Amino acid sequence: MKTINYNKIAVVAMFFLSFLRMDAQDLHFSQFYNSPQNINPALTGVFNGDHRFSLSLRDQWRFVPVPWFTLSGSYDRQFYFKNNDKHFIGAGAILNHDRQGDSRLNLTSLNVSGAYHRILTANHIVSGGLVLGFASRGFNSQTLTWDKQWDGEVFNGSLPTGESFSDLERINFFETGAGINYRYQKDSRTHVDAGGSILHLLSPNQSFYGADSVNLPARISLSAIGNIKIANKFDIQLHGLHQIQGAYKETLIGGLGIMYLNQKRGKEIQVHAGLGYRTAKSFIPTLAIQYNNMYASLSYDIDTNDFNDILRSNKGGPEIHVRYIIANVKPLRQAKVCPIY
């Protein structure tokens, strides 16, 4: 007869209870500064370049095992006005996919964002942004097991579950959000972004089976990201994020040291290394490398919360970000025609 591991059952139960306390927490990245459109639509188009492609991946809780996998891909660009250098437009799109647990509870969303950027002076820019999109949430009941499939001795997957819902359950809803941002930019290496946003602005209904309305709480985010040139070959990046969504609150702070190994045009190499901290008692060591306009980073959450104390483990999850920026050659506003002799 197969024995029941009550310790494992208790751990899994506590895991689910901890997520109930999170009150429908959104997907999130420890390297939030590498996924700006997920934080604030006003950050769309705020970068040094013309086209930005980003890919982000996070994998956590696989050791429980109740895996939580997040994938995000985004693109944004800048549009300039002819004969007017006092403002520009940022536009972009972002695709998110989040999958959790044995039921493969998943959320897939496709959003488009736009931002208007007003250049007050050469060093000061204010921005306002909007995001609109479509989201779909669902799960697969076929991957779950039930108490009625226990025949008294062993688990028997061929037994009926006693549950009446269909194999695949899915709901769809619209996404909305807005944000503002202020940027101080001294030069390409010294700049600060500070702003706030409200996502799920209309608090869409996300209940299954036609049950009473269960609205997705609005997510309020306050963020600041600053890059400061310290020496010719060294910068410091500081970043902070505070998010509120229903009963859930999260604060994340951190910093990176940036070493310029080569500054020759076409052969530029940077190495980034630092540490972050989340108030859920997670430490986040981070390492990144940038070659010209190509960037890749890796971090790992080291969780020291009560849940990991029970498991006697500090395991968390890896996170990877890849980014590529295209900078177009800007045409001269005025050109003198060389005479032909």
C-alpha cells in the first residue's frame, strides 16, 4: 500500500494559502527595470535609440513542485515630429504569458501602449501614457487529481472525478491602464525616471462558471530608475518599485555597478553586477553584459521567507532578460549642396 506523505501535503497546502493572501497578484519581474511597459505605459519609447526589442523569462517554485512560469515579449519605438523638437511619441506592444501550478492556470494578454513625451528643456521630459489590450485566463482540469480517484489503496486516474466542469475553462476581458513619468537626463549615462501608473483601471470581472463577479483589483505602481556616471569607466544604477494590488503590497529596491570594459565605437562592452531586495524577504543577485546595443541579464531570487524556512531551503527562481536596440542615423536638418565644377 502506498504511504501518504503528510509533510508534502502540508507544504503544498501552505503554498496555496500564501497565494490566497496575495489576492490575485499580477505577474511580476524582479528586474522590473528591464520590462518597463509592464510597469508604466508612460515609459513606452523612453530609451536612447529608435527601436527596442525585449524578451523576458521567469521560472519559479519548480522545486515545490508547483511551477510558475512567466514569459514576456515587447517592442516599442519613437516617432518624431517634423520641424518640432519639443515633443515626440512612443508606441509599442507587449505579449505576456503566465502559467502556474498543476492546473496550468494561465493568463495571456496582448497590449498596445502609447505615450506622449513633452521636452520641457534639454534636461527635463514629462510623459503620459495609456495601455489597452485583451487578456484571456484559463486552466485545464484534466491535469488535476481528486479525492474520489483514490480507491482506498492507490490513486487511480481512470476513476471519475465527481466534478462537473468542462476540461478547459477560459474567460476573456479587456485590459486598461494609464501612467505618468518624469525624466531628468543630463547625458546618455546620467538620467533618472520617476513615475506612477494604474493598471487594470476598469477592474475587469475574472470569475469562472458564471459565479458572482470577482473583479481583478487595480494595480498601482510607483517606480524610480536612475543611472549615474561616477567615473569614465564606471556607473551606478539605482532602482526602486512599490506596488499595491488589493491586499497585496510589494516593495523592491536594488542597485547595479556598471563597468565599461571597452568604449570604442562598434566594440563597446559593459558588465553589470548588483543586488536587489524584495520585502517578501528575497535577495536578488544580478549579472548582465552589454555588447554595443545587445544586452542580456540573469538574476536569481534567493527566498528567505517563512515558506522556505519550512522547506529548509533558500530556493527561488531564475530570471532572464534579453534586449536589442536599433539606433537610426538621424538626417541633418540643413545640408549645403556642394557645387559641381
